[in-house]
Amino acid sequence: MNILITSGGTSEKIDQVRSITNHSTGQLGKIISERFLEAGFSVTLVTTPTAVQPKEHPHLRKIFIKNVAELQTVLEKETPTHQVLIHAMAVSDYSPVYMSGFQAVKEASNLEHFLHQTNQESKISSEEDYQVLFLKKNPKLISLVKTWNPDIRLIGFKLLVDVAQDQLLAVARASLEKNQAEMIVANDLSEIQDGKHRAYLVTKDATQIAETKLDIAQKIYHHIRKQRIKPMANILLAVTGSISAYKAADLTSQLTKLGHQVKVLMTPAATAFITPLTLQVLSKQAVLVEVMTEDDPKQIQHIDLGKEADLFLVAPASANTIAKLAHGFADNIVTSTALALPSEVKKFLAPAMNTKDVGTPRYTKKSENSYKDYGYQIIPTSRCFTGLWRSGIWSFSFHRNHSNYYTGVALMRKKSSSICTKFLSSSLS
């Protein structure tokens, strides 16, 4: 599961020297990040250069922003690839539009004129005794989150100052409903001092009280773990000897970002096209190539792999591997594992070969019928596959068919791996 956390406070420029900001230090976001990292989650922290930050960590990625516009750009890009957003950043409600001397404003016949002005100076003159700063309301980014990713689990924050508890909770519940959030952490600034940080963690059915920042982080963490809606899948990705093997890197990355556990198997021929190290880094798990290598004497890896698998995907599936699977060969880690898979494991093939190979009677008549008998579903080549070989490119592809599954649009296209992951997700649901 990938966790997206915002932390710190945005700053909006008045000119090149001055800005308006808030007093957020990012301390709470830091502690929340550390809690999820400690538990082994992948965390993307969106923060500001001046905020306090957790130490470097293999599963931590930092993105720095300064103002609301930059934050919006980052969130729109990152939200679709994460399962949880903990939006702890103090976001500026307003941005400067124009600053003018008081006398000029006093003498103006039309105040709206100032709303269309911009300061050209790098540093606005300080000669005036009084200045008037015109501010424009910023968009409420929390209200846009569900338009970017309707399925993301959203934790929002609300800060008020010196209000009654009933009022604070009422505002939190309104935000919970309006923004389709799973939890709103409600704070009163008057209750944040001397190492204490009282907060009310408001969900649809309950309200918890936390007394410190660490307590807040713990309660958010336990809520996310306890209320996990969709269990992540254990996917065996088998990569075979095809020029399309390079696409396995993007596929592994996308599936991992969605929170699935991806275990990569490779035939010896596949390693000529892409290195096991590449897929190991992306999957965060050791890649298996040799069927005769058993690191754990208590296990038989090609047998035990299938016991924990939800889905077995051969992508790309070369003509050679398809023929072996169709006739029960078990001469490498991919074919041996395939032969030992329990019947309940869903099995898919994404063929990748020259169009002339696809059209041969031996391939279409024998292999295709055999692997279907063994429970494999084919992810067929689409019409866009035809002619790719002429331009020197081999590819496997995914499009949408009458069964409402994603099984086409060539993987060489920009959004191909996203389409593939949607296909697999629909198959797992």
C-alpha cells in the first residue's frame, strides 16, 4: 500500500522578498510518515523545504513544493497512484493579488480595478506608511481529491482557534461528508502547546481523542490497517524471452504502486532483454531465475510460490513458453511454477511475438486450445499489433472487450501499463 502524506505549510509570494505563510512546522506530518515507514509502507511525502522531515529511508520519497499552485499540480499527479492520502499540510487560504499604498486605494473610484493589477517590482517600496494587500481565495484542494482518485482513502485535517468542542466536531463532520473523507482530524490551536496536541479523530461512526502528535500518528496508522477495504493481491509475474520484456519494468512498478505484492520469475532468455536487478528494485523482492537454486532448505520454491499466489501472469509470453505451458514442460522456474499452481489461482497469458508466429496453425490450433484447457485466459493481441514487426517493434497488448475486461491497446503506448493494471484489478475483484 502506498501512502501519500502532505506536511508543513505553504507560502504565497507578495514580491521576491516578502510572502504570507503560516506557523506549521511539519512536525506532525514527519511523525506520521515515520510511523508508516516503520511498518514497511511506501511513503511519498509532499512537504516544503523549511518543514521538519523524517530521515532518509529506502521507502520514502520526498517532493518539495512552496505554494498552493505547486501543491495542486503535485497532488493531481500523485493521487491516482496512491491508496491513502493523509492531508496534514497547512494550506494557505489566500494568495496575494496586488499590494498598493493606502492613499491610492482611498482615492480610487473603482476598487475592482486593483483586482486586475499585478506588482511589477521585485521588491515593493516600503516608503508608504500603510499598505493595502488584496488577496484571492485559493481552491480547497481537499475537495478535489476524489475527482483525481475516487477510490483513495482520504484523511483530512481541520484547525480552528478557541472554539467550543461541539462546534469543532460539527465542522469536522461537515468536512467529512463534503469531501468524502474517511477521517477528519480536528484540532483547536488553543489545545496545542507545551508538547501536548489534543485532537479529535472524527469518522462516520466514532470520535477518538488523542493527546499528543505521536498518539495522533498511532491512531491514524491503526485505523488504516484495521479498516483496509480491499486486500492487496499476491501476483506472480513471469517474464519470458521477448523484446517486450522491457515493458515488465513498468508493469511491475505500476502493480507495486497499487499496493500489490509482485514476485517476478524470469526465464534465462528473459535476462538477455532486461536484468533481474531492475525488476528486483521495482518489486522490492528477490527475482527468481534458476529453478534448481533453493536458498531455503525448508521450502521448494516453485511449489510454495503458488500456495500464496492470487494471480499468475506471463507477460510477455513468448511462443516458446506458450508451447511449453501447453504441453506440460517444466524446464525452468516459470514453467515449473506454472505446472504446480493450485487450481484456484487465476492464470493469464499476454502473448508477444512476430505476427507471422501468431498466425501459424501450430500456434493457433494446438497451443491455444491446450492452455485454455489448463485454465489460462488469453490477453489477445489487438489489431494494432498487426504491422508492428514491420517497424522493428514487438509488443504485447491490452484492449477492452465485450466481457468488460481490459485486454488490449498496445503496451508500447504511454498509458499501457495503467490499462494492464486495470485489467488485472478487475480480474481480482
